[in-house]
Amino acid sequence: MTRGRFALSWFTDSVKEFFRKGDLLLLSLCLAASGFGLILVYSATRWLESNRNVIVQLAAILLGVLVYIIMSSVDIELLTERSWKLLLLFNLAIILALIPFGVGAETTGNKSWIPLPVIPVNIQPAEVAKLTFILLFAWQCIKCKSHDISSIPSVMQLTAHTGLMCGLIAYISHDFGMVLTYLLIFVIMAWSAGVKKRWFILAIVVSIVGVVVIWPHVKDLYFAERFTVVIDHLTGNQETLYAQTQGRGWQQSRSILAIGSGGLTGQGFLQGIQTQSSSKEALPARYTDEIFAVCGEEFGLVGCCVLLALLAAIILRCIWIAHQARSPQSALIAIGYAGMLLIQVGVNVGMCLYVFPVVGLTLPFISYGGSSILTMFAAMGIVSGIKMRSLPSWLRDRSQL
């Protein structure tokens, strides 16, 4: 009974503290974006004649607000310092749990989801682990920076951490879109932490050589064909026109057709030809990977600009909070989450515009998916907590002298 009262008292005090100091602007932007996403999910799933997806998405948003408030109340630096071993074990355990419990799509070979036994939803472990990976990587960068972050031992430590996570995800789930996300987060955070340019140049050279060496051996694999079909599309290779429109490029061909048909203001809410069609020839993955195409078809260029403006505002808010942070570690965490959002927005929109291969990344706050929604709200809650604990301007100015 005493513990229950203590927990209730802590939560009540946390809520009061949040409304005094928390980032209500960031929360409002997140709610606006996820509300827009909920409208798109409703339209994109209307042909299924079931409201299950909308209900799950709405429940995830409401729960996400609660998670946002709770995470705002956590001193994330103190938590990471005291519990970094547990956070690392959590990351490894949740990815390894895919081996006995993971499910996925038979067509792609991905094994990225774990069904929950009590409620009829799945969680995506790699999505959840992004949160703690960024916390651990920021902490690791600061520890390395106390010596020399550009030294060989430091760079090897940072690379080993990222390589371990990417290797497990690639080997167990075959989710190369998520692997790409982790790699780009690593690049953004390492660059922001002060790793010297020579390491990035070396990485680019090694990557190019590696692709040249292994490409002849993997070019016929499913994942490699996703890249080749985009290259053929951009270069106008007519010899592979069938693959572009009927084979591996089918999804993106339908997506770009939907976006183009929307014009300036769109065909109208619930009026999109492909969005509302139940035909197999209609837009695939319309409420997940290709939801940006739904926005383009029904709300046109204007709707797409509004959607991207909301997401850009969230990213810029994270960067601004990083600038106000009380410590380099908090700043790096905020930059990491801003980078995570920027990567997913860029890749997802690139997929829909047929300038980037389909890698299965959702559009943050917009695409259907409870794991994605909760992860994003938790990440933004942590950023809000950083803002709550930022230094006052007069003290921040003195600390820079």
C-alpha cells in the first residue's frame, strides 16, 4: 500500500512538474503530426471495412502522451550512468528474443516482430532498442571524449558497439532498413561528438571498395534488386521497364503514380482512387511504408508540404533543445533523436518518390504502428526532459567563457 501511494505521489508530482517546465510546444507538434497520421491511417484502411487499425493507432497515441510525460520526468543522464550495463543487456536481449518469438513477412524474409500474448498487437524490438542505443552511444561518446574520441581505441569502441547492434539485427531479422537507420545515427552522432573527418573519409573508401568487391556475388539477391530497380528507374533503363512497373519496382511505381495524380490540392479526403481501392492493383502498404503517397493522392502537394513542415518543426525543436542542453551528453542525445527522425523521414519519402530503395522504414508519427508511435513519443519525452533540465541563459553564457 505504501509503495502504491509513493508511486501515485511520484506520478502526480511528475505531471505537475511537467506542466510547469515540460516542452508543451514539442508535445503539441507531436500530437499534430500523429493526428494527421491518424486521419491518413483511417483513409488508408477504410477499404478493409474494419476500424481495428485506427483504434490501435489512437490507443498508441494516447499511451504515447503518457509515456512522453513519464520520460520527461526521468533524469536520463543519471539513469544511463547508473544503469548502462542493464540498458546494454536490454538491447541485446530484446533483439535476441526475435530468435524464438520473432515473426515477419514471408515475401521479404524479415523477422522483425514479436507478437504479444495478451493483446493482439506486435512490437518491433529494433524500433524500441533505438531509444536505448542512442542513450548508450551518447554516454560512450562522452567517455571516449574525455581521452581522445578520434583515437584508434575510441573509434574502435564506438564502431564495435554499432557493429554489434547492426550485426544482430541483420543476422536475426534481416531488417536492412533498420540496419541503415542505426548506421546513419552512428554517423550523425559520431560527427556531432567530434570524431575527425579522416575517419569518415576512410569509412567511405572502405564502403565503396566493399560494395565493388561483393556486388557481383549479391546482385541477384532480393535486397540488392531493390537498389538496382531504383538505379534503372533514375537512369531510364528501358530494358528493365517490366521490373520497374510489375516486379521489384511495383510498390514504388504505384506510389509515385498516386502522388502525381494528387496534383496541387489532391483528389479529396476519402476520394483517392488508389487509396480507396480494394483491388490488388492499388497502392500497396498504403497505411505503413507508403502512407506519404496517400497524403499526396488525397491532399496533394499542399498536404505533403504541411506534413513535412510538421515533421521538420519537430526535428528543429530537438536541435534547438540540444543547443540549450546543460551538458554535452544531453545535447548529443537530443541530436541523436533529431537524426533518427531526419533519417526516417528522408528515407521514407525517398522510397515513395522512387529515389530510394524500399527498405521498410515507417514515416515517424504518421505511419501505422504502435511500436513506432510509442518509440517516437518516448524519444521526444526524453528530449522534453533535457529541456526541463537545461541551464538558464545567464549560466549557460558564463559556462561558455
